[in-house]
Amino acid sequence: MTGPTITESQVLDALRSVMDPDLHRDIVALGFIRNMKIEGSAVAFDVNLTTPACPVKDRLRDEARQAVLAKVPGVTDVRVNMTAEVRRPQAPDTSALKTVRNIIAVGSGKGGVGKSTVAANLAASLAATGATVGLLDADIYGPSIPIMMAAGSPAEPRPDNTIEPGLAHGVRVMSMGYLTPGDQPLIWRGPMAHKALQQSLLAVNWGELDYLVVDLPPGTGDVHLTLVQTVSVTGAVIVSTPQDVGLQISMKTLRMFQQTKVPILGIVENMSYYVCPHCGERDDLFGHGGAKEAASSMKIPFLGEIPLDTAIRRFADQGTPIAIADPESSSGVAYHAVMGSLAREVSKQAFKNIALTIVEE
């Protein structure tokens, strides 16, 4: 005697109980279910997420499997394959970077808060999940990314007036630091910096990218305006330290992005605390929690805390972000957590204000 016939409609109905905790819709309505196959009492399908960095993918896989087993009569085996496809924001892309799905600006109010270190670690951490990632060092006058991302090949000009990006730790990298010898300074006026950034954005052979992380100069100025006027920016990350001075100045950069209609993806509190490597005692050298409180009061995401750690500086000087060099360390774990929160916010932007149609069978 054969068991009940299992239909695709039954499986989809069961999966409608599985909710994405960030997008607040079920995975069927979101269009995540792909390639369903039913063979006897066995069901297999893909769950196609919005990013390979999704921090809840294991949870969604388990919930999907349990939903089908519990709600569809006759099912004895469920195989769930987790895949990912990074979406671009739904606003039409009129820029020249049509092959770049998301542009993420990383800014700070003042220098010395570790913005470039955060940008490098976020880019490397995203790439480690399997995403295709680029990193643009837009700090024209003080480029530091070539030092922090030293492995691999540097960016190179091509005879056709394009630039081949460098490659380091799976990240495609561009910086003016590759094109200026040694410690030679760039003594440029604003219009020259404007042109250099446009060339770094538009003349580089970025290829298909899920994320392009742009490390901006500190403060607000020509480079920031050039970026938002040249390309469609998915959103901005603000890097601050806990103390009031750094936080208040960072708020100026945040307001600048808001005034230029760039969504704020969140705030990162860098140098948040220090843990003594000898005794393990924690010390809040610059205070603690200021960025989180500011994010809460402004109703914007708080992406996480990064400790003040000599290992972060040591690996950066060696050309390898700690998120890659020592991912199991407390600082490596902290960076991966911030990256997961960032990927979540980018996915939210891709689905914002969309009328999603539930799949009908």
C-alpha cells in the first residue's frame, strides 16, 4: 500500500510558517524557495538567502526541515540546501557600476578611530563567507589600505586607461596608495581629489561584486559628496569610539549622510574596551556604550563593539586583517559578528518598501 501523494503546494504551505526574523515575512513570500523536488516520501529544496553572511541561516534551515516533517503527511526525509544570492537595492541603478550590487560607505567624524581597520576587516570577513567583495580606499590623502591588505597583487593601470584592482585575502582592492611611490604625498586641491575618486570608482575593472566597501576620509568634504553624487550608495556605516568627543564629531558625518539621502546601516563602537592579556581584567579606557546609546536614541542600528586589541594592530601592520588571521580570537569573533549585522542591514535595504507577492500554486 502506497503512502499519501505529496504535492509541492503542501510543502509550500508548510514553509509559510518559517519567518525571516529580519525581513519579517515568510520564506515563501520572500521567494527564497527554489528547485523543489519530491521523490516518494522524500522532499528536497533550496533556501536561497539574501547573503551568504546570513547569521541565522542554520536556524532557518532547521525550521524549514521541521516544518515540512511536522505539517506534510507522508514526508519521512527533508533535504534543505542553503544557497545565497545578494540582492541590490530596488531603486533603479543609473550609475556606471551596474555590476556592483551594493556600495557600503564607511565613515567617521575624525581620524584615529580605526575606520580603515574596520573597513578592511569587514571586507575580508564578508569575502570569507563566499561573497564577492571589493574594497576602495577613498582616503585619497592618507591611504592605509595597501598596508592592511598587503598580501596578493597590487592594483595596476592598463593600456586601455582602466585599472585592474589588486587582490588580497579574496578581496578586490583599489587605493591611490598603489599608484604613488613610497612616502610621496599627494598635494592636490579639491577638484583633483574629486577626479581621482571618480577614476577609482568608474575606471576600475571591479567585475561582478556583491559588496563594494568604500573607506572614506574622516570628516565631511569633497570625497563624500563625490561618492554620493557619482554612484548609488546602499548605505553608510559610522565608526566611532565611546568617548563623547569622538562620538559627537562622528554624528556630523552621520548627519551628512542623512542630508544626502544615504541610509544609515549602523554604528560600530571601535576601541570599545580593553582586556588585559596577562590578568584578563577588562578596562573601559575610553568609556563604554556611548555609540550604542546614540544608536538607540536615534533609532538606527547598532552593529556591535570592537575591542582595543594589540593583535588587531599587529596583524594590520603585517597586511592581514585579524578577522582572517585569527578568526577564533575574541577580536576576530567580534568582527565577524559586526559583519553579520551589517549584511543583515544591507539585506533589509534590498527588500525595503517592496510589495512582495506570495507564491500561489
